[in-house]
Amino acid sequence: MDAPALEELLADVASGACTVDDAVRRLSRLPFADLGFARVDHHRALRQRIGETVYGPGKTPEQCARIVVELLGEPSGPVLLTRADPDQVKAATAAAAAAGFGATVTDSGAYATVSWRPRAERSRRVLVLTAGTADLPVADECRSVLEAMGFRPRLVADCGVAGLHRLLASVDELLDADAVVVVAGMEGALASLAGGITGAPIVAVPTSVGYGASLEGVTALLAMLASCAAGVSVVGIDNGFGAACAVARILA
Amino acid sequence: MDAPALEELLADVASGACTVDDAVRRLSRLPFADLGFARVDHHRALRQRIGETVYGPGKTPEQCARIVVELLGEPSGPVLLTRADPDQVKAATAAAAAAGFGATVTDSGAYATVSWRPRAERSRRVLVLTAGTADLPVADECRSVLEAMGFRPRLVADCGVAGLHRLLASVDELLDADAVVVVAGMEGALASLAGGITGAPIVAVPTSVGYGASLEGVTALLAMLASCAAGVSVVGIDNGFGAACAVARILA
Amino acid sequence: MDAPALEELLADVASGACTVDDAVRRLSRLPFADLGFARVDHHRALRQRIGETVYGPGKTPEQCARIVVELLGEPSGPVLLTRADPDQVKAATAAAAAAGFGATVTDSGAYATVSWRPRAERSRRVLVLTAGTADLPVADECRSVLEAMGFRPRLVADCGVAGLHRLLASVDELLDADAVVVVAGMEGALASLAGGITGAPIVAVPTSVGYGASLEGVTALLAMLASCAAGVSVVGIDNGFGAACAVARILA
Amino acid sequence: MDAPALEELLADVASGACTVDDAVRRLSRLPFADLGFARVDHHRALRQRIGETVYGPGKTPEQCARIVVELLGEPSGPVLLTRADPDQVKAATAAAAAAGFGATVTDSGAYATVSWRPRAERSRRVLVLTAGTADLPVADECRSVLEAMGFRPRLVADCGVAGLHRLLASVDELLDADAVVVVAGMEGALASLAGGITGAPIVAVPTSVGYGASLEGVTALLAMLASCAAGVSVVGIDNGFGAACAVARILA
Amino acid sequence: MDAPALEELLADVASGACTVDDAVRRLSRLPFADLGFARVDHHRALRQRIGETVYGPGKTPEQCARIVVELLGEPSGPVLLTRADPDQVKAATAAAAAAGFGATVTDSGAYATVSWRPRAERSRRVLVLTAGTADLPVADECRSVLEAMGFRPRLVADCGVAGLHRLLASVDELLDADAVVVVAGMEGALASLAGGITGAPIVAVPTSVGYGASLEGVTALLAMLASCAAGVSVVGIDNGFGAACAVARILA
Amino acid sequence: MDAPALEELLADVASGACTVDDAVRRLSRLPFADLGFARVDHHRALRQRIGETVYGPGKTPEQCARIVVELLGEPSGPVLLTRADPDQVKAATAAAAAAGFGATVTDSGAYATVSWRPRAERSRRVLVLTAGTADLPVADECRSVLEAMGFRPRLVADCGVAGLHRLLASVDELLDADAVVVVAGMEGALASLAGGITGAPIVAVPTSVGYGASLEGVTALLAMLASCAAGVSVVGIDNGFGAACAVARILA
Amino acid sequence: MDAPALEELLADVASGACTVDDAVRRLSRLPFADLGFARVDHHRALRQRIGETVYGPGKTPEQCARIVVELLGEPSGPVLLTRADPDQVKAATAAAAAAGFGATVTDSGAYATVSWRPRAERSRRVLVLTAGTADLPVADECRSVLEAMGFRPRLVADCGVAGLHRLLASVDELLDADAVVVVAGMEGALASLAGGITGAPIVAVPTSVGYGASLEGVTALLAMLASCAAGVSVVGIDNGFGAACAVARILA
Amino acid sequence: MDAPALEELLADVASGACTVDDAVRRLSRLPFADLGFARVDHHRALRQRIGETVYGPGKTPEQCARIVVELLGEPSGPVLLTRADPDQVKAATAAAAAAGFGATVTDSGAYATVSWRPRAERSRRVLVLTAGTADLPVADECRSVLEAMGFRPRLVADCGVAGLHRLLASVDELLDADAVVVVAGMEGALASLAGGITGAPIVAVPTSVGYGASLEGVTALLAMLASCAAGVSVVGIDNGFGAACAVARILA
């Protein structure tokens, strides 16, 4: 239940469209619904403006489906299922469809991001940069989460520092952005470079792309944290979802 | 030279208050002044809205003083000297005073943060939380940088998760903040907790406080990056300056 | 041979129900039986009150079966087979069944926990908390070992700090518990939070759940060890078995 | 305010010895007192049975003194100052003495542990083992905290596995203990050995003693966590305080 | 070509059984034969008393077979193929059989050790201890290499420190051994214990057995290096071959 | 477009063989072609003398094929596809063949290196050493990249320090080389040894070959960086491609 | 004794300026002089073109002095003493002065680099870039070693990626250089950037400058090794000496 | 009490030179003397042939002195005090002198090794190699411990692989040695090289000498463990004492 839904409920009570008993019953479900294997947090959208997201790994397809349906059962914001495998996607989309909700599925190769009930479009400009083509799956997760939240991010792929002019060709977009997500593996230098060019908020996402001394993304993570460009902040390795949420907090 | 200073210069040219020759001479100094040991970036405030900051360690007191004076020589935003030792503070404040600029010095024990020419006050609400009293030096660096940038951050110290009610007593401030900086060592759990309560942007600063398995702040760093609260972003260990800059980007 | 079994044997000798020769033969098997590939420790239950547990990985199904049967051949406490793969489960349960012992099998997905000859029920209250649904396999291993030892643990799943109220809803159970096991991955903050609320013994189990900067559970491990809540003690990553044994020591 | 103190207060109200107004004023101080630089947790002893401990590093002597006096101002259990340097000890003991409280100071060389208002003696048997003489400072911190909590721990120093018979000479004490703290550096094998002998709760404290491959205690920490003796639980490196608190939870 | 083979060759020249030309041709092959993909070291047995061993991983079955045959083509000591997969075993044993050499194959599950032309039996007593049954594959590699070198090692499996009496039952063998190999995973404490009991050379082999905090054998490796028992020396993780070679150097 | 191609284009304009309009259209494609998922850098060969290389992992076969064809569409130097899987090789070679370009494929087992349009042969002498046969796949990647760039490297395989004479047999080649690439896993000592013998540039490539304490190549990487032979420089683990590029820079 | 000195000696023998006996005596000193605590390598300059360098740490001032004098006693190339403390500088320069050799001392704050008998000037262009002013001590070590070897390196300080235009102002120098040394701490991105601009050999030197997540230079080291700019090679942290030697090999 | 002392005691009883009561009193002191802060192991020399060594760090000078005197009070083998600071040396030598025992003190700069009552000279040949002069302090600790045990080790300093001929000049000594200790920092390649030349037992001691990527000796440690020379075994970083003890076990 997010803030508009709560206001609507109270207005319905005021107008008589909803009985007090019904309102109490609905509100009594706050703050969570206990499914035994999960305590589904209906209060999160109200509190954090993001809504609870179902993280796929370690859950059975049935658990995913039940939590998604539970979340969709409340009039609130977008519902997300991340890092889902094909069985989880199938179970959750089928169950949600049975409840009348259509899904948007973004398949990033190793996993999928699924969203239901996207927010209305918002006008703030989000730019997602990737250093290379291989960073696209992480950028896609980020982009699909941003889209569920109402943003229309612009993606500029493959503008890493080995060919500097490829980034410089997008300097205007960098300077105009309200928030920038930088997705880069290997040495992650793109975050420093972008941070040196624009004053917009930079959320850096290290990726596990690379070899030699990339250490599965640890090198990019450390490099981004040690960036000489002041004010770059960082999320975990391959965490496109986290970066999207950080942007949602920033542009709320 | 920041954006208002640039506009003022052009207006002066338009009004005749500044000759074209003088304007050219001033603008020709862009983008940097080469002092031999440093290329002072006069363009940064315009580009990043933060201005170049002088990082003390590894520089002689004289180098610090010369860079500070060079930066103050341009009509721009705040000038900062961070992680300065007493000799650096003394040399830089004396040289700046000779040029007519008074300093604000925040001494955090192991190092000092010095600022000149603070920005005008801004109304956005920034909340700085610390898990313990020992995290205060890092929070103080963050706060003094924010103040140079015009913010009036509110500090709530010592509200770590071992006594949860201490944080809950400040829930209203958490919910009202435009941005929250969480400064915590040991296991850094305060970032997750704050991120679970508020939807505001959270910039987490791990500190090197703690022992046993704190690994000089690495544990808090990793824990904050792995936070189960979506959208928490992180800067480097003890990097109160970086957190302030991230907030400045977010609230620009 | 645990303490009650030893007392019973001696009483049988005293009453004539067991000849001295038989008693000597039985006791001569102490302290272990050498199967060539294993020295089965019949003395452990007497010494540690836990009994020797068969750790599956690296053993052939036949080795598992032979050790289990050897252990069941002595009148002692529960016998456990942990981290077993399907072939090991099949071989051991079949061999034990042939010897007249029925098994309890808890399948946690990646591996199974099998127990025979559970202890009589005990009244001490053990609470097992998990931060998320994905932590359930580890919690299940812990719970099944506790049940073999006679406890009836209460499981509260998915009460991580991103939705604090989910834990607060169980505060009474936390305050009433004789021992609490906290199972959490990612940043493992639930251990600190639980430790800050209750004065009961807390055994924290980091899990390998998570990504980004979870480092296969190392982050949760370090964070739990660095907990600001005093007196939290920790076992290895995903080691639900170890946590159950620590509880058994505490509540012996 | 711990549980007995709370009961006493309510009894005083019932008997008229305390006015309702006074009781309200006293209780209104719950849950904490905000000193600006610290939120002193008067509720912790009631909640956790341990009381808030003042961790010295990073605090000024004056801050230490003010927090200690604030804590002593409430009728509750023991008050502790740990990892204190000489100036902190001097300031805190002087301020407490002025308020009428005498201190017990245990100096471990690199730091001191100070306690006030110890609990009444308790009869449970705690055994503290050290692998070597160099582990004594950590054991001393543990012992002094245990003594403040009313225990009379027995210390057996220098019984590491290089001379196994030194430990075997104390087997009876191991088997009789209600809880065992094992303090060991280098490879930390003593924890496994003790855990293999007794069924009592084992709290293992790795120390930073050793060289060669001790990695400042990380080796002992990992080894204790990986112990083949089931149910050994572990606290952070050199964390004698944490081990004492874990014992206090276990024997509460 | 090892020392006895060299002496035999020279004796044959002296007696006329071998022409000088043949001897020159044979000796001219020293120091190695270049197969293009490998420089086969015929000189190693003479120099190191061990002979060159073919390490399987990364080589094709054909490369293994050709190197083995090349080595067998010289009258020298044992030839070994380690860490071989089934295709490598098949190719090498077939090629060697065609050249008239029978093989001894020890299959350790994940890989096999193959030896040809074992040395004559030697009388020195080598004791191989394992902490658990799961350490047997590493111990088997060690044992098979020792056997190729003429030793008849005695294996005592599963005598880890969780059940101390299992090791104490073999104290006489420990005291009588000329060299002891300790194979242990988890916390590797068995090396310290054995080193504390006997004055014989101890070669410790950490294994990757274990979980929780075993870090794939790194914990045992560090613990063995940090052993408080003086004079324990260590080889790499799971390196049963290396331990056997160290013993061969010691007992040469 | 590399330097000769640019000169040729300008000459064609001068001679009338190319119209100014065509030249402008061609040059306007600088600096890159944006394929959406990739910004193909046509300027790199001119700038770095190496040309853009397509790194396979994380790209679809179609993406690989389209980038390769795009790069071949410009008259420039060699085009490379590295770390390619069979589907990528198939797609890229087919697409390039359709455009009239034949490929050279070097299959290193786990991955393939593909090159098109090799440079003319160059006379500088490059020596590639490997410590063992298992290092050959990395050396093969290096060699195939060098060959695409016109070099005819000499490979000496399996001359590691365990049999020193195998390296000494190639001392003349070492002293005569214009550049030496040392490919070694395990402890990587061959780099120090080669660096101690020759004054030629040494590019060291650590490989992930080995076990025990090789840490997937990290040990060799660190050892090569810490080499006591002055002036050895290092590239990432298994990065034969990077070493070839470093040689190309050195011998340009 | 380097190559020219050797040729001169032989010419002197031919011309009668040196007796055969003297030549034999001189040559018999090859390959080293054993001082007991050091085996001084007179052969190194001939072999590696660099000459043996005396690494100060761990040597007494007297040992430094004796080795320097021993090296100067042969007619060869430059002699270097690196990482020297004041006592070592004093002892070595005094002893060398007594032998008639004047020194060049470069003091980098924490340590000094001393050189004697520099090589004749060479015309190859070496560019040394630093990311920040704090990287200057490492750059100074590199520069002073290059100067002893006859180069006249050009230093461009403080051109890190946070202000990209500062590097772009030196693009012509980058493109014209015969070799480039990049000295950078923090995230070390300057190496990737420079490598993306020029095709010259790049030797990257990570420095220990920075905090937050710099890990004493490990982050820069890893980032440089994982650089997306092909063909960047790397030396150890703060190893300006090593970088100079790598350049000397490249430009020999 | 070592073996000869025990035999002498029993002979004295047999001859009447010692009364049974005295013998019982003496033997009853086995296995240790409890000084409160230490359990002095009088049994160790008998068991391990090395005797208990007093490790200085973490002990007070008085504790060192008392343990040394206690050990000297029994007729046994050598007594050692290692890693002692000046106060410990002073206290221990004074106390021992008062008891009639003279000391041999080897000062290695950072610490001293002290020995009393050395064993009679033994004829086995021990060779101690160091890679550089800076490794001498560790080699000196090793040598002084070996000398206390009766060996007369031969030291060859500064024969690292950067100048291979310096080692080759000592090949005969390598081939003749009964045991070789290799002391090396940086990349530790000397161990592999020596192991490739000789078949004698090799005990490798990594040292913390070096910079750049030496990681305080961890690089040398890993490299030695990963050595391609079969049968090299390793002790901890800078652990010259441990290497000497390993040699003593080997040559017992």
C-alpha cells in the first residue's frame, strides 16, 4: 500500500464508499502478511517508495508466485521479481496473469527481471552508460527496474575509456542528466571519467566482466570506491537493480 | 569559475564593466593553471558544481598553500583542503588570509578539514547519522564539507543497532530528510536499518572503527554494499568528504 | 554410548542381566571402532553429549552406510548424516532400515540431513530466525539437527532488517527464547538487531545468500563477528549443523 | 535500569515510598539519555542483561567520563569501560569516584578494562583457557568482564597443543565447566581440542598472537570457525569482552 | 637416467657390453628431449632423486602418452603421471604397455595417479595420517607416489582432534616413524597435535575438505603454517604428491 | 582506418581517384560507428596502432559478427576476435567470409582466437617462453595475436625452473630477442630467471595453471610483480592477448 | 663491466696498453665479488644493460657503502642506491667520494635515490605522467633512475581523470613519446586513459596514494592490470625504479 | 629432561647414586611445571628432540626470565629465547647467569635470539641460502637456532635469481648438503631454483623483504608453496626458527 492508495482508502471511508470495518480489515494487514516461508512487506512502498522486490535465487517457483500474487493483492506500486530463472518466471507470470496482471519480462541471458503494474511515466532524465557490450545484461536489469518505476532511461552502450571519443560524443547527455548510472567491469575507469565531466549524481555499478585481474568484479568495485572523482557512490557487483533503486531514491 | 561567476563576467562585458581584453585574459586561464607540481582545475566548479578540493596527504605545506591561493584567485565557489596536518593548515590559512580569505577549520583529531568562501545557505535537509561516538571524526569531516557547500546538516550521533530505540526516536527526521548520510563502523548495520525505514537517498560511509573482525573498515564496507535495503549506495572507508560530495550531487 | 546407556549397562551387570564377559566385550570397543577408512568414535556422545555425526562430502555411499550402522550398533543417542547427496541418503537409510532403524530425512535442495534415533523431547525454547526466504535451507538443516536432539525449535522466516516491523512483530518470542539462532546472508545485520533486543544466547549463522558484495557469505560472517551487539557468537558459513550443536551445548 | 531495579521502583510506588510523579520522571528517561555525542542506553541492562559498555577508542577522556557517570546515575547493573587508555581511565575513575563509585581496573598492557558496581557473585563455573602466555592480556579482559558480571572464572594459562599433556592435566575442570572460553592465537587448535573433550559450551576467542602466517589473528579466527569439533562458536579477534558477554548470555 | 643407471652404462662401456659410440649417443640426450610441446627432463632423477613427473591438467592425452613413453625410454627410476583424467590414463597406460611397461593406477575419485617402474622397496617407516575419511583421496595420491618410490607407508585414517583418543591410540606409530605426513582439512589442527607428540619430520598437507570457513583449504594451509608445534613444514593444498616428494628428499 | 589507409585516402583525393564528397563521407564516420549495442572504434588503429579487438565473452554470436564486419568495412589493419566460443567463431567467420575476408582460427581448447587481414611480416624477433606444457593455450593466444600483427614469434615451451638446463639451452635466443614474453603459472619464477639473463624487454604473463597455492594465477601474478629482476613488467592472468599488445607497442 | 668497457679492455690488450695478466685479473673477477654479506654482480650490466642496483632497506649503511664502492671499482655503467635512508645516503656518498665519484641524490621524502656515473644522454623521449601531486615521490624515483641511464624524461604532474582536460592538454606529448610511464594511485584510471590515446609503450606504476578503498595501492594495481586499454603493462606498487628499468629495456 | 638425561637418572638409581625417592620427586615434575602464567613443558625435549622454546613477544621480561631458569633447572638440551627485545634479553641472561648458565645472543636488528646450553656439535651439513642481503636477519635467527642444536650451518648470502651465476657458483655445496634452508623475500624464486638443482630436503622460509607486490612476505610464501620444484616444503614468513626446527627433525 503506497501513499496514494492509503489516501484513496481514507477518502473512500470519508465518502462512505468503504465501510469502516473494511478499512480496518485492510489496514490490519499492515505491516506484513506471513506466508510461513516469507513475511511479505506491504508497508514498504509507503515507507521507501520502492515496494518490496522478490529476489529469485533460493526460492521455489511456487514461493515466487505466491509472494508476487500477495503483493499484487494490495493496491500499491510496481511489483518486481529479479534474478529469476525460467521456472520462476513461468510460475510467477502465470499466477499473476490468473489474477489479472500482465508482466514485462526482461531477459538478460543468465536471469530475467519481471515487473508488474509499472508506475506512471516520470520526466526526470536518467542516463545509463556501459563501458562495453558485455556489460549490457547488468544495464538491462537496471533499465527494466527503472522503467517499472516510471523512468525512461537513455542507454549509451560501449563508451569505455579505451576509446575516449566515444564517451565525449555523449557529453551533452551527461551534462543534462538528472542522474547517471555507470555500468563497467574490468578497471571500472568509466565512473571516474563520467564523474569528472558531470555534476549530476553518479551511481556506479561494477560488473564481473573481464579477466586477467578483474577478480569477478572486485577490481572494478574497489576502483569505483577509490575514484578520484568526488561524490561517486557505488553499489554491489552486477547489482543493476540496486543502482535503479538508488536512482529512484535520488529522483523521488 | 562556477556558473554564476561566468554569467556575471559575461554581464560585465555586456555592460562595459569589464573590457573584452580582460574577459579574454580571464577566460584564457581555462581550463587549468599549471603550477608545475599541480594542474589546478579552475573549470571543475562549473562542470561538477563542487569545485576542486585539495587533498592534503603527500603534498608539502607550501604546495597546499599555493594551490589554495590559486583556486581562491578565481571568483568561484568554496575551496576546500581535506585531511590536512597542522603544518598544512597553518601554511594554507596564512597564505589565504594574506589574500583576504578567512578559513573555517574543523579538527577531527587525526586531520583537519579547512574551507574558504562557503556557498550561500541552502534549504534542503541533510541528516547525518553515526552508529557510535567513535564515528564522529568522519561525520565531522562530512558535516564541514556540507557546510562549505551551503547545507546545514543535522547530526544524530550514537544511534547504532545495539540499542534500536535510539534510532527509532529519530524516525521522523529520517522520513523528512532529503538525503541521509550513515556513518558506521564495525558491521555497519545502521545503513541497512536506515535504508529500510526511509525512502530518502542513503549515502553510506563505512568507518575504520572497531576491532575483532572489522578489518579496518572493510567489513563495514562490504556489509553496506551487500545491504538488503535496496538502493543504499556507498563511498570509501572513512570518506566523509566523498559522502558530502555525493549529497551535493544529489541535492544540486 | 552415552551416559544413560553406560549406567544401564552397569545396572544390568549388577542385576545379572548382563554377564561380566559381555560387559567387557562391549566396553572394550571403547573408544572407537576402526573401519579402516574411519575411526568411529563411540565415546563422543558420552563426552560431548552430541554424538558423532557423519559428514557426507568426500565419502562414498557405502562408507556412509557402514559408519551409520556402526554408530547405531551401540545403544547411544541420535545419529546424524549431514550434507548428504541422494546416493548417500539412499545407501544409509537402506542399511539402517535393515538394522531396524527408521530415518528422518530433511531435504534442503542442495543436500539432505538424515537422523536416526532422536532424543526425547526437551522443553527449552529455541528460536530460529532467518533474514530471508533464501536462507531457509540452512535454517532447515539447523532445525532438523535440533529436532534430532529433542528440541522443538520455532522458526520465524524472512524477518530481515529491510522491513524492521517484521522482526518487531516477534519481539516477545525473542525475549522468551532460551537460545536464538540467527540465519542471515547479505550483510547479516539481523544478528546485531536480535542481539540488541534480547539477552538470550545468540548463535549467528552467516549464509552464502546474496550477491554484489556478499562474497559467498564472507561478508555476513565478518559482519556478525564485528557485531556491535555484545556477546553474539558465530559459526561458519551455511553451518546450520554447527549452530544446532552450539545450542545443544548451551542448553545441555 | 535492570529488571530488579524496575521492580523495586514499582514496589516503591505501590508502597508510597516513591511518588507517581517521581516514577514518571524516572521512567521518562527511558530508553536513553542524549548527551549530544552519545545516546546512552539506560534500557540495555533490562533488555540484554549485560548493560551498556563504554568502548574507549575514538572517545575523548571527557566523553568516557560523562557516559560512565550517566550510566552510574541509574540504579542498574555493572558499568564497564573497555580498551581504555591511561587518560580515559584517569578521567573516568575520577569522575565516578566523585559520584561515589569505586572502580576495578585491569591493565592488560596495551589497554585497560575498568568496571564499577559489580554484580553479586554467581555460582556457575567458567573456565578460561589460553594456549600461551602471550594470550593473557585477552584472557584478562575476558576475566575482568566476567568478574564484573559476578562470575569467578578459573584461568588455566599456557596449555596449547604443542604440549598436549598440559591440557590433559585439566580435563576434569573441562568436563565440570558450565562454559569454557578458549583464548588462542597462531593456529588456534586449542578450541578444537577442548571442544572434542567437553560437551560444555565453548566460546573461542582468536588472538593476534603469533607470526609467520598468523595474519594478525585471521588464521586463528578462520581455524576456529572451521573447527571439526561440532558446536564451537567464535567471537572476533582479541575480543575477550565479547566472549565474556557470550558467556553471560549462556549462563543468565 | 638416475645414478645407478649411469653407473651401469659406464660399467657396460668398460666391459665392452656397450660401445663408446652408443654411450655417447645415449649421454648426448642429456639434459632433455625436446618434443616441441615439452622439454622432457631426463636429467632430473640424477639431480633430484625423484624423476620428472607428468602433471596431467592442461595436457592432451596424446601429450601425456608421448612424455611418459619418452621418460620410460631411458633406464631410470619411476615415472609418474598425476592428476590424470580417464582419457589421459587410458592413453598413457596404453602407450606404455605397448612399450612393455605395466602401470599402477590409483583412482582418487576426481583424478588418478599412475606410476610405472617402481623403485625397489625401502625400509624407512613413513606414517600417513588423515583427519577424516574425506581426506583419503589426497592421502591416496601421497601413498601411491610414496609406493612408486619404494616406500611402504602406513595409513591411519580419520584420527582428527575432535576425538583425540583416536590419535592417541597410534602414539607408538607416531614415535617410531621416520617421517610423518599429516593430511587434514577444516582447521588442520592434527598437524600441530602430531608435531607436539613426535620429533619426527612432519610434512603437513592441507586439504580443501570442509565448509563454513574452510575457504577451499586456505584455512588449513594458514593454520598449519602458523602451527605452534615447532618445525612442522607445509606443502600446498591437496598436494599429496608434493608431500610424498618432500618425504623422498628427507629419507633419501 | 590506420595511418597508411588515411594517407592513401588523401592521395586518392589529390589524384582525383576519390571525390571530396566520398572522402568526407568516409571521414565523417570517425571516430566510431554506433551499432546500438556497441560503439565500434574505427579510430583506434590510427591512434594505438593495434586496432579494436572484439572480446567475445558476454556478446551474442550476432553481435560479434556485426562488429567484425563493421571493422572489416574500413581499410585498416588486422581485426581480432578473442576468447570466442564455437558459436561466436562460426557466426563471425561466416559473416566475414560473406564480406570476402578469410580468417585464421587458433583454438586453445577453452576458447579461440580469430584474426582477419593480418599485417605484413615484420622482422623484429619475439621469443615466447612457457614454463610448462599446460601454459600453451595462453601462449597460443599470444602467438596468434602477434602473428596477426605481422610478427613471427619463436616459441620455446616447457623450460621452467625445475629443470634449469632446459632454459639455459635457449640462452642465445634470449640474448638475441627484441622482446620476450614469459608465460608461467604456479610460482612464475621463470620471469625472474629470464629477466636476470637478458636485457631485452620482458612481458610476463601469469597463468592460472597449478594447484596447491596457485590461487588461480594470483600467486604467479604477485610473484612476477615482486620479481627481483629489475624492469620486468606484467599483464593480467592468462592474458596472452594483452602481452602481445604490449609487445606490439614496444616494437612499433 | 658493461659491453663498451669490455670492448675497451680488449682493445687495450691488443694495443699493449693493458697487459694480458692485468686483463686476466680483471676478467677473473667475473661474474661476482663475494663480500660475505653480498655477492656483487659485476656481470649484470653486460647481461641486462642496467647494472646492479643496491636496494637500501635491510642493509646497514656500511654494507651499502661497501657494495657501492665495489661496483664503482669496475669500469661499467651507472651505479644506483635506491630507497635509501639518510644514514645510508651519507655512508655511501662519503665512501664513493673518497673513491673519486660524485653522487646525484634525489630525496623523495620517505627515501632517497642516489646515482653515480650516469650514462651519456640518450635521445629517446620518455614521458612520465602523474595523476596527482601526491604521486610525485614515486615519479621522482622513476625520473632519477631514468636520468642515471641517460634519458631526459619529461614530467607532467597532476593530470588525473577527474579533470580530463588537464591530460588532453598534453595529447601531443603522449602521441610523440617513445615510452610513457603512468604513475597513479586511487583507482589508477589514468593508465587506461593514456593507453587509449597513444600507441606508445605504457608502463603503469600503481601508487599507495589514496584512502577509502585504495588498500595501500592494491586497488590501483589491480585496476591497471585489468585495464581495458590493450597492451598496458604494470610494475609493483610505488615501484618507480622498476618502471624506469622497464623503459630502459624497451628503449635499449 | 631429554632422553640421555632420563637414562642417566635411571642408571643413577640402579647404581645407588640417586635414591628412589629423589628419582620419584624428579620424575613427578613431569610433564610440566605450572608457573601460573605458563605451564613449562619439561617433557618436550624427550618427546620432540627440540626442547621448549620461549617465544618472547607478549611476555614480560620477568616471565621470560622465570621460564628460562625453570627450563635450565632440568638436565636437558638447549634452551632458547626467540624474538626477544632488549629488556627480555637482559632479564633472561641475568637470571640464567645467576644460575650459572652463559648465553649466546644473536642480535638480528629487530629482535634477538638467545640460547643456553648448546648441544654437542653434529656432523650433518646444513646449507642456508639467502636471496639478498636484506634476508640476513631471518637467516641469522635460523643459523643461531641450528647452532644451539649442534649444527654448523654454512651460509651463502645474496645468491638470488637476478644473477643466476651467483647461485651456480655454489652448486657443489647444494649437491653435498644434507638439508638446505632457502631464505628469500620478493617472489621467492630461489626456493624453486635450489629445489630444481638438488635432491636434498629443502625448507623454504619466505621473508617480508621487498615492496611493490611483496605483501609483507605473502607473495613469497604463496610462491614457495606453489613451487614447480617437487618436494619443497615451507614454513611461515620470517620464521627462521621454524626452519631450523624442521631441519632438526629431518637430521635427528
